[in-house]
Amino acid sequence: MGRYELRRGTRVIKIEKNPMELLILLVESQGRLVTREEIVQKLWGDSVYVDTRHGINTAVHKLRTALRDDSDHPRILETVVGKGYRLVAATVLKAPTTAPIPTPSPSQADGNKSEPVQRDTDTKKQGKSYWKPWMIAVTATACLAAALWQFAPGLRDRVLGRQKPLQSLVVLPFENLSGDSTKDYIAEGFTDELTTEIAEQTPLRVVSRTSAMHYKGSNKPLPEIARELKVDAVVEGSIVLSDQQARVTAQLIQTSNDQHLWAHTYQGDRKEILSIQNEVATAIAGFIQIRSQDQRAGMARSVPIHPRFTPETYELFLRCEDLGSGFTDAGVKREIDCYHRVLDIDPDRAPVYAHMAFAYLALGLDNVPKARIAALRAIDLDPSLAEGHLALADVKSFYDRDFSGAEEEYRRTLALNPNYSEAYDTYCSLLLASGRISEAVSAARRSKELNPLSPRSGLAQTLFFAGHYDEAIAEEQEYLKMYPVEERAVYILGYAYEQKGMYREAIATYQKRLADNDDHGIFLAAIGRAYALSGDSRNALEVKYKIEHFPANDFVWPYDGALFYAALGDKDRAFEWLEKDQQQRDGWLILMNVDPRLSPLRSDPRFADLTKKVGLPVSSPKGALLRDMVRDTMTRGSNVDYPDGVACSLWICSRCLLDNSGGQRHSFFRATAERAAWFHSDRYTKRGQARAEQQDRASLQWACAYRTKLCAANRCMGSDRIEGVQLVTVKL
């Protein structure tokens, strides 16, 4: 019998590794009692943490099934209750048979001695090699093995018995096996809280619950899920609830080889489900810390001191979360009422105050004072609670306009929970408002890593404000394949089309959304913008009439109205709508300094006044105008005509443009300087002319278009210099 082969007669019986190892152990024991401790050592050793009781029972059950044995009347495998197992069937151990080695006859032996071996001296002359086929095969195999050893560290680690440290994981939705769908919210809440605890207790990248919920009820294999989410491991499990009892099964699986690293089943009183959740998180975090201690010592974070909930309020809190999941005002109000019931029972639960703060913020400006009080109370009760600091950061950023205070809270949030994708999303807006474009893009990309399947990812929006329109378009096109009716993806896609001058595509994008809702103010204003920018004044004026006679039961957001009137050229109406937006403390207004759609308004003194009211750093009108020209020319410069007979070049000083709020450098000015510097230095030689005209005509068109824009700006401002930009015009 081979080590991993079981036969009945001539037929091979399929059996898994652990049951087979158990059978071999029992056969080798020859009827002796094999204890459960011996089985654990044989099957798992010391390197893996599993629920051994459950694992042994499973292996014994599978072995009995393969052997057609009966536990009540055993013929082969007997259970000794509380001690172990014994093989009661008769066994015969046979030595392996081998074929006899042929020996030469005496005459052959003598003949071999009497006939000396002669070398073929002509081989060298004929140019033939002494290499035999088997020698070539051995050499090639050795070379291949050496290459794999050098360049395949994963294989080398397996050969040497090393364990690859885990870098990332996802907690998949726990399955509700209670047979009662009304208890689904408990399983979902358990998943959410477990994700949070593991994220806070381990140094791993932990994928957000929002993306994990995408796989609820999915039959996809775990390796496929892992590839889609780019994770090394998966936590999965199930919950069974009765009126009095709760049973939770959880397991940690390494997806590269489908290895079960840890598993356990917990059973107890239903009120103990909170302690079970804490045990699961602590056990997984402890296993990861032990596994990683050699490779990443000191990176594991401590367990939070303050318990998040009490057994009496845990299920009620999960129910509150479920009430607000529909994102309607009525649902959010019911959620808040439910939180108050939790606090009536246990008034010192910090997470309840933090989640209540988020709920108040969702209801708008009138509820911001209540949100601030709730966030401060959460931090007062538990300074280590990341959700409390995020709620306060959002209040300070979007409503108080205390950007330095908000940044401090965002940094504190991410220090407490580096896996908090929602914190990265809102932090992006503050970074954009501060003009730190590259940092904002980095934060948005990190958010997507943590929450790759979120329908409300902020990456495309950040790319849009950074001027990366092609990337923004590609990002939203991918999201709309998953979420075809997601509004935010639709309007960011349309905005990006606008900035590239692709008005037909923008209009078609908006029209698809308006077909479902004719009175949706955001898309009505957006399509009006596209009409105005494309020169379709008739349709633009029709949209203007609709906006000014909009139904009372719906409205156009003031910020979107301002964008429409800016495109229409009506600055007075645009500033009127922006003032309305400022009164409502709309979050979009903090992005006014980086929004390319407000370019027509920036030279107006009212723009600087509004910027001060919002609390943003005030850039000089020249600097703001130059920034918009750079962005616009880099996007559409090759479509701008330039008079014949005139070539232009420009030199942008290496210092680039500095704003008035502390010298923040803009990354795209540096990129522009590098590109323009080549053109300026090489344009005056014949070789340079030929290169520009033949090999890089796009650069020539770009530079000419940029020169046209700068000259126009000079004429408007009566100056021959624009803050560090020197213009050079040469006739050929």
C-alpha cells in the first residue's frame, strides 16, 4: 500500500490526507490504543492551531466512511471513550517486494576481464561529444533546481520548512445557519465587528467589510476570491443561534495552498456571543503574531483596553446598525432612536456615541452640533476608538472648516486603525483642499486597496481633481460594470469627459441617468453644463429654465447650480449659488480651489472673498489662472491652432509656482517644467527643429498652445511675467 493510497481489492479508494495519516498511525500501532494527543502530534504537530477535537472527529468519521465501518458495531476502528482509538481488525504488515538484480554469468565475468575496454580515439577527430544523454539530463535538472532555489523564494521556504508571513486577509461574511433570516443582521454585525478588531490588533492589511459583503452567498472558490481582493488569507465561519444558545465556527485559511492555519468552534449562552467574537479576534491575532514574530517582530499592536460593548447591549447595537443601512432619512432617524435605547441600558459605550455622530452627520447641517457632542463624548470615554476620532475629524473638516484640527484627528484615526478605508476617503478631501495633490492621490489609492469593491470609492473623484482625467474615466467605467446605477460614478465620469472636451460622451452619460429620473437636479445641472460648453445654447437655455422653475419637492444642489452658471458665463448667478452653498456648509465647497470647473470665476475678486469665508488658503489670481491654463493645455493643447511662421518656446523656472499660503509646490508644475525645458533648450538648432517637427510633433503643438494661453493671460493682466514664468517668442 502506498503512503497515500488505500485499496479495496484492485480499486483505489479516495481518501483525504488526514484520515489516511490516521489510518497509517493506527496500523503501525498494531492494536495498541492510540491517544488523542498522539493523533494531534501526528496530524498537525506544533505549527498549526486548530480545534483538535473537531479535527480528530472529522478525520475519524471520514476514515470510517471510507472503510464502511460502523461506530456502534465497529469491525475495524474502535473508540475508547475519553482516551483515543484502537484498530481492532487483523492486520498483516508485509515487506515491500523488489525485483532481483541480475548478475553476470561466470563466462561473462571472465569475458569482461579478458577484453579490455578500448576508447574510441576517432571520436575526437570526428567532432563528436563525450556527453551522454543521461549526463545532459542530470546537468539540466541541476541547473533548473539551482535557478528555482535562487529565484523562487516561496519554493525555498517550503523546502526549508519556513512559513511565509501573512500580509493581508479578508473576513468573509459569516453564514447564518440558524434557519431564520431575521437573524442575518447578527451574522453581518458579527462580521463587521470581527473585521474591526482584527484590523486594530494585527499589522496586516485587512480588507473592508464593504468589499467582503460582495461575496455574501457566493460560491466562488476561496483562491479566486483571494485573487480578486489581493489577499493572502481568508477568515470564514458560521453562526447558529437559538433562543438560549449560540455556536460560532471560525477558521483562518491560507489561500495560496488552501491550508487551514487555525480553526475553532465556540459554543455557549447566546448572551456570550460578544465574548465569543472577542475570543475569535484575539485567537487569530495571536496566531498571526506568533507566525510573524521572526519576520516582523514588534509590529503587532496591542488589544484595545476598553471593551467595545457589553453582553446586554451587543445584539441591540447590531440591530441599530441594520436600521440605518438603507441610507434614508427615516432609516437614519430610527437608527439614532435605537442608539438612545442602547445608551439607556449602558450609557458609557463609546462606539455607540461614535456611530450616533455619523448618523447625525448624515442628516445634514442642522444636526452637526449633536454630531460634535456625540463624537467628543466617544473620545472622552475611549481615546483609543478610531471611529470617534474620524467622526470629529469630519465635523472639523466639512463644517467647522478647522483644517489643521481636522488633520490632527485624521492622523490619529489612521494611527489607531491603519485599515480604516473610510478615513482615507474623507482625508482625501482635506488633502485636496490643502493643495497636496500627490498625497491625496496616494491616500485614495490606499483606500481602494483596503476596499476594492466599494461602490462609493473616492479614487476616481480624487483623480479628477488631480487632473488625471483618463485614469478617472477608466476607474469609473470599471465601477459602473459592477454598480450600473451608482450616481457618484456616473457624474464623475461625465465631469472627466467634460474636462477632456468630450462633450458628446458627457451628454450621453448624463442622459442615461436622466432617463430614470427627469427631475434629478445634479444631472440636470451637469447636462446643462455640457450643452453650454459644447456650444449648444438652445438646449443650455432650456436647462436654465428648468433649474429656475424646479419643483418644490426636489432641488438643485447650490454647488451644481453654480457650476452650470459658470459654464453659461453668468458669473453673478454663479456666485449667488456659491453663497447659498456656503450658507449650507456643503462639503464640496472646500474643493473650490482645485475644481477645474470653476476656472471662469477665479479672476473675479469675489472668488478670493469666498475662499476666505470657506477658510481655505487664498492663492493669487495670477497663480490660480496659470494653474488652470496648465491643466487645460495639458489636457487639450494639441487641438489649439497657432499662427503660421511663429515658433514659441517657454522656460518655466525650476522653482515653479509657489502659492501664498506657505510655499506649497504643485507636482504638475514640476512635470510641466521638465517637458518645457527640453523644448526650450533644443528648439533653436536644426537638429532640434527636425526632432520637434518629425519625432515629437505633439510636444510642438503642446508648447504652442501653452504659449497662446500665456500670452492671453499676459494681455488680460498687463504684465509680461507671470510669477516665475518667462516667455520667449522667436520668428523663424
